[in-house]
Amino acid sequence: MSDTPDSLAQLLNAPIIPLPAEWTVPERVEQLAAARALDGPDAYWEWVAQQQRWSTPWTTVRTGGIEDFRYFEGGRLNVADNCVDRWAEDPATAGRAAVVWEGEPGDTRTLTYAELADEVSRLAAGLLELGVTKGDVVAIYMPNLVEAFTSIHACNRIGAIYTVLFSGFAEEAVASRLAAARAKVVVVADAIYRRTKPIPLLETLRAARVRTPTVTATVVVDRTGDGVPLLEGEHAYAKVLETGAAGTPAVPLDPNEPSFLIFTSGTESKPKGVVHSVGGFLLGTWANAHWQAGYEEGDVYWVAADVGWLTFPIQAVVGGLACGMTIACFEGALDTPTTARFYEICERHAVTKVLCAPTLLRMLRKFGDDLAAAHPLPGLKLITVQGEPLDGDTFGWTTDTLHVPVVNAYGQTETGSTWTYPVYGAEDLKAGSVGTPVPGHAYEILDDDGQPVPAGVKGNLVLTSPFPTLARTVWDDHDRYLATYFSRFPGKYATNDEAVLDHDGHLWVLGRADDVINVAAHRISTMEIEAVVTAHPDVVEAAVVGVPDVTKGTVPIAFVTLRTGAGDDASAQIRARVVQEMGGYAQLDRVYVTSAMPKTRTGKTMRRLLRDVVVHGGPTGDISAMEDPSALDAVAAVVKP
């Protein structure tokens, strides 16, 4: 890992972009300085805890190390109380919009904090009537609906453990996760709208329930208004609210108890349920939303992500509401019915801040400057991105075109929040870097032998101290948790990502360590090659993967989507560019030009499916998270010739 290719050198020499006065928020600068001045991570997390409402005070901030930590022993609190009740009880905030929702067909709904608190309390009482008790698992199988907010916080209110199932999951994926979670109740929408078509979720759930005997009841949200006849054991959401009309108080909970589990998708035969805790997730997500987006008077924060992606609970359902923010929520596809949908939502709901995956920004760039110019969005103050690497060109286009800072953040499902990024309104930017760790977090970059590497040298990114949102275990398999995250570098959490620190102290995450390929004994990160490819002016988006080669062992290939009007020689230019900037050892074996890439609904490119199409002729693993199956057909069409 000691060699530094030209592209990495260029990345490390990226200039700092000082915040101009109009992007700076002085009070946040002062608050961040005070937080960084606290005496160590535990003192910082105690400050964060003091921003929440506790029913019983804690006696100890932290016990244990990174593999077995516990926070705020003796204390008791409730997530729904902190996210909903405390704002609803304050006359100054009770009438503030908590959720501003828009469905794909154009229908809208807004709930104030007072209205949200009322519905959450009634739903929680209704779940109790269905037999849900503290510690039971409730699955939530729906898209971005208001009922996703109410269902999650109804579970929080009574101490039930929730798990959100991606609304794009098919029968097998739903059944396996319900079985693994031992779910007792499922809250489901009868159908969802996606690209103008209703997709039946209740029908899928009914088929999956045959293999999930632990499920005793289903609560059905009538999303379509069609009044679907219900079967035995199925209960209308509206009726459950009526049953719970008297409401129920929030239950004080140990902050270390499990709050929810989220299943990682992938090719593994057994879904891996990552468990996050009650107080840990609340504290960490409050801090995450506070630093990454930050509430300012009049804000409308649009988390343009799917509720099935952990980002949505972090930034919207828990962290955003814990900060008292107004959360915008959209059900459908952002290019439906026209490419102007993103801009129209921002205009219609007076959105001031947006969180999304970098893919959305690349999509907007592809839609063109003329469309952006027709929708100037003068009220927009921030775009923050996470979920996959952000290339410098997309960063530049966004800042230049939308005239807002772009905060690039990094975290994982297991970390429960993003933990390194330039704090909004307070810290300088670099195009593509993830800034520096926010207070309460510490990391190292290690070589394969576990030794720290100097600035400018790639290595394995690890976390060296605990923090509240770090996952506590894997559901029903603690040994798997220890082996997956702590066995390679004992006493440290292995992210399994590669990273490099530049000489200005900014961190760059280069992608999964297993995306490092060996080409004729040269170690190359596919993400580094990808950064070079996306820098070509005709490339809108790109994905680079390694595939087997008889002579070299592995060779990199690129899939690219090009701008309209790109020249016929674009592929040749891309290959030449990689050689010029990285050297012949990184030469692309092939460049495939495709009209679409397989993505999850949250916008992440599914690179393993691209590799499967080339190597195996089609997908070999789980494709349930893929948003648009036709994209895989487009890829297969360009590979087969």
C-alpha cells in the first residue's frame, strides 16, 4: 500500500475550499469549537446526553471497551418522548410542521408535532391491544409514508423493537427477514406508487407469511384508497388507531436496550441483523443531524432517501425529529413524471436543506444546466451526501450550479450514523473528501499488519474508541458480530474500507477493501480508477469492477453512462485517460457504455451485479434491493455482443 499513483496524488493535493461568509454560521463555529474542547469522547457524549430529556438520570457515562461498551448506566429515557412529545408539549413548537409528505401521484399531507404525537400515542396503544409488548419485534414494510414515522415511534414509545423492510423486497427477501427477526406484527402498506404504477406490498407479505409463523397480526395502511378486503389476522391501520384512541404513555427504557435491527442486503444466505440501542441511537443521531445539517429557524430538511436505508431513520425519523426539524418526505422516483420533479418538490415545500446519495446529484447533472437554471431554488442552503464516494466533478457542478455547500459524509450501517464530514456552516470543504471526524469519534489507518501508516499512504480504516451509535451485536449471533468487526484488528472496529489521510488532515474514503484488485501483482483500488473515469467531461456516472483474467489474474473494466452528444471515441479517450493518469498497470480492459446502471432505491450502484453479468452472464445473488430491473437488462445488452 505504499505506492501513491498519480490519481491518488492529485486527490491528496486537492485544495481546501474556505467557506465564504454567506455559507458560514457563526454560532455553529463557536459551538463546534466548544465541543472539540471538551475533555475526551466521554465528556462530549455526556454533553450530547444533556441535550435530551431523561426520566431517570444516569450514574455512569460509559463502561467497557469498544467490543463490550455500555453508555449511561442507571439512566432511563424514551426515543419517542425525545423526538415527538417534548416538541408537542412546548407551545412554541407544537404547531411546527414535523413531517411534510408528498406522494408520487402528487397527494400531500402535513403533520405538526402535536398531530404527530397524538397519532403516535394512539398507534402505540393500538399495538399494545394487538399483543405487542416490550421487546417484541415489529416489522415495517412500506415506502416513505407518514405511517413509517408513526409506526417507528409507536414502537419506540412502548419499547418494541422495530425493523424496516425495504419496500422493493420481494417475497423471499421479506420472508427471510421476518423469520430471522422473529417478527410478531407487521405494519404494511397495501401498495406503493413507483414510476406511476402501484406495486402490491400486501400481496407479497401474504405470500411471505406462509413461512413466518411468528407473525400473529398485520396492520394494513390503505395507501391506495382502494379498501382492500382484509383477511383473518389483518387489521386496518385506521381501526388500530381507533382501538388505541386513549393513547399510552412513553415507557422509560434502559439506553442500552435494543431499539431496532436493520438487515444488511447482499449475497449471504442468512440475513445479518445489525442491532442498535435505544439511547445510543438517539444520542448519536441527534448529534449527527445537528452537525451535518443543523436546525435553523424556518428550515425544511428533505432527506431524499428511502426509509429502508438507515440514513432515513438517522437523519429524518430519529435524528431530525430529535433536533425539532421539519422533515420533507417523498414517496416516489425523482424522475417521475418528469425530470423536474426534484426541483418542483424543493419549490413546493420550500426545502432549505437536502440529504441524498451522490447518484442524485449526478442524475441532476445529466438532466442538464438548462433545467437547473429554470428552477434556481434561492432558499436552498445545503446539500449533504453520503452512501457512496463523491467525485470532484459532481461536487464542483453542484456548488457552481445550485450555489450551496456540499457536505460529504461517511458512515456505515454498523456505525449507526455518519461520523466524519465538514460540519455544516463551520468547516472548510474539499471536493470529495469526508473532512475530519466530528467530536466523539477516533480512527486510525493501518497497514495489513495492523501498523499505522503515515499521511498520504492508503490503508485499512478502523475506529479506535466506542461511541453510542456503534452497533451492539448481530441479532441472535454475537460471535458473528465479534468475528466480522473485531477479529482482524483486535481492540479496534474494522470498517473494511480503505482510506487515506491527506497532508491537510482531511480523510478520504476510497471504498471497500474488497474492491482492491490485484492486476499482475499490482494492488489497485477500483474506486481510484473510477474517480479518473468520472473526471472525463462526457461521463455522467461510472462504475469500475474487477473481473478474472487468465494472464493478469484480474483486470478492471468500466461501465459508463455518457452525456447526450458524447463523441464516438469517448471509450477510447477514457481508456487513454486512465493510463495517462494512473499508469499502464491500471489500464481498463474494457469500457461498456450503458444507458442505465443497476441501483438500489437509495441510489447506490450495485457493482457486484455488474461483475456478475460479465463473469456469469447474470446475477448470482440477492437482487431484491434493485430499484429498476430493466437497468440490468440494459447492462446485459451491452455486455453480450
